[in-house]
Amino acid sequence: MNRNALMIALGIFSSNIVLAGNANPEKDKTMAEKHSAVDNPAAVRPFKAHVSDKELADLKKRIKATRWPTKETVKDRSQGVNLDKFQELVNYWETKYDWRRAEAKLNSLPQYLTNIDGLDIHFIHVRSKHPNAMPIIITHGWPGSIFEQLKIIGPLTDPTAYGGKAEDAFDVVIPSMPGYGFSGIPTEAGWGPERIGKAWDTLMHRLGYEKYVSQGGDWGAVISDAMGRQAPKGLLGIHVNMPATVPADIAALLKSGAPAPAGLSEKERKAYESMNNLYTKGGAYAGIMVTRPETIGFSLADSPAGLAAFYFDKFNDWTYSGGDAEKVLSKDDMLDDITLYWLTNTGTSSSQLYWENNNNNFNVVEQRTREIKVPVAITVFPGEIYQAPKTWAEKAYPTLNYFHEVNKGGHFAAWEEPQLFAEELRAAFKSLR
């Protein structure tokens, strides 16, 4: 019996997170769930999140014992997270934040586990009440999680309640990537975007969907691109909000730190400058995870404040907020996500995905976007890491059939602007219904 099967059989999950029923007196039901997981790994098993009071008390104790660094010597964010601003967030985490509220939010939704390719995959699955709803699998990124997508479930599954039409409805599947959240943690190398993409196709067919679409931002975009290349039977199309459109010659210049070349359009020049800023000033987070995920993992696994600062820096950088994430995300929003990483101890395993796939996720050549065989839709948000120009997108994605620039939202678009995001998905996939 492998490690994951053993954990299932014993009802043991990292950080004392257990299957629904494991603490329930209905022992017959509990044992049936355990046995079905071992005897039939392909079974789709109901899941409820529950963290022990002991785990939560330990978290509070660690937060209270935080050893603070010295204050930055500048008045801007050029040295990273500002001490005063971050201390406000951590103080709120210790004294006011309530994980039980976040847990209840998740447990109000249908959640499941199923074993794919030897690994337990956790996912939310909400069916629309409307007939002929389009099945969609939506993949989060880093340092995000399933919490990113919770706000779009309503607008997608029940569009008539959010300004849409019944024919706009989706059945929504939101998985946790391997090594993230409640999904299993890989114990071997090889769980990169290609393997995850194949697992997502297995999941959708296992749920009974013969045809479906895929959506993703950040790593979700990389995985959706991989699925587009694989073009499994039933995949109708993909939508990404972090497309890989940077031409090879431009990518080479960016690596050298050279200024923008002559001959670029205004939008292409702005895209170049945004990417240059990432490479020269904001890319160290990826550099250490690509090369030393285990090294940074020791800090992420041992210090709640250390983990929170690593992620809070990106929330500030990548939201459409002018560097102040709290303008678009609440403290609770961010701490739901951060606390999930802490309680599942997935700071290290999530970082390992960067080591698995150390390509440039924005480069058209390295992401092989020209090999994609299904229709592609792109939405460009103004607070994204870079705003992909349509000229680049058309060359990068030969099957591009939808491209739209919007005026709100950033890298975490579904989290920041859920109504707008849902409207974009309705429009992007309208022709594929």
C-alpha cells in the first residue's frame, strides 16, 4: 500500500484535516468511506474540512511569538513588504481572524476527493440548476488557492441571479492542484503541468462530462495551455487570463536586461517594460522556488509570519491596487488563503511546482502555445503582471477566437472582480456552447 492509500485508510490527512465523517459517530458510514477509498481509488468521496483546535492554538502561539525583522530603510515598497503594514495584518491574524468561518464557507459547498494517478485530488463541484449548463474546470495558481474562485461560483452556476441568462450557466469544477490545499502532496517528481492537465481530463470524464472547457490564470493558465496542446477528446476550448505571448526574440532581450527595442507599438512597449520590471525587480520569489524549493520550504513550514510575508508581497504586487492589496481584497480574503497553506503545510510542496516546470511561463516558445489545437480565449486585466498585446496574442495562439481587454482587475482577477470575471467567461465560451 502506498503512502496516500495508507493515509486514506487510516483517515489521516496533513494538519489533522480529515474526511467528512471521520469524527462522526456513524461508524458504519465512516468505515464504508474508508474502504471505498482503498478498494476503489477512482471513487469520488465526499469531503469536509476540519482542523483540530490544537492545530489552531499552535498557529496562534507561533504568530504571537513572531520575531520581527528590522524596518525597511525606504518609504516605498522597493525592499519588499513594509513592516508597519504587515504587522497590522499579522496582528489581525492573531486577534480577530477566524478560520472556522473560512472552514464553514468551504463546507457549505460540495467538496470531494478522488484518486488520480496515485494521488488524491480535492475539488469543489457545483452543478447549475439550469439545463444544458456548460461544464468548466477552473484552476488556481500560486500563491492562490481554491479560495480565489469561490466568489465566481454563484455568477457562473446561477447567472440569472447575477445579470445573466439561463443559457449562460456553467457546471463548475474547482480542483486544488497537487501539493496545494487539500489535495495530496506528491512524493515523487513528475507532477508538472502536463501531468496535471491529463489528471484534469480524467477528473472531468470521471464526473460524467463528455464535453467541457478549461480556464486558468497563473499556473492555471499554464495547465490550460498544456491541456490545449494535449487536446483530449471532449475539451472544447480554453480561456486564460495570463497568456504566454512574449515572442522569443523579446524574451531573449528581457533576459539580458536590455531596454525596449525600437519598432514596438505602444502596447508592446508597455508590455516589455512590465516584464522587464518583473525580471529585474520582482522575480526573486520564482528564482528561489525554481532552484531551491526545499530551502525556502523550511521557512514556509516553520514560520506563519514568514509564509504570510512571502505571499502578501505578491498580493500587493499583483492586484490592481497600486501596491495596496487591501483596496481590493479584505484581510479575511488574504488570510483564508494564507491560513490554508499553513494548516495543510503546503508551502514547500506548492513551491516544488516551480522546480518541476522551470520554463518562462510568458514565453510563447517555451510554453509551445502554437501547438494548441483547441479554440483559445484571452482576457487581459490591467493589473496583470503584464498586459498581453493583441498583436503578440494573435501570433502566439493560432486558434485564438476571443480577445478582450477590460478596465478592472489584476492577476487574481476572479478574486478581485468576480462579476466581471464571470461575464468574461460567458462571452469567451458563448460560441462553443
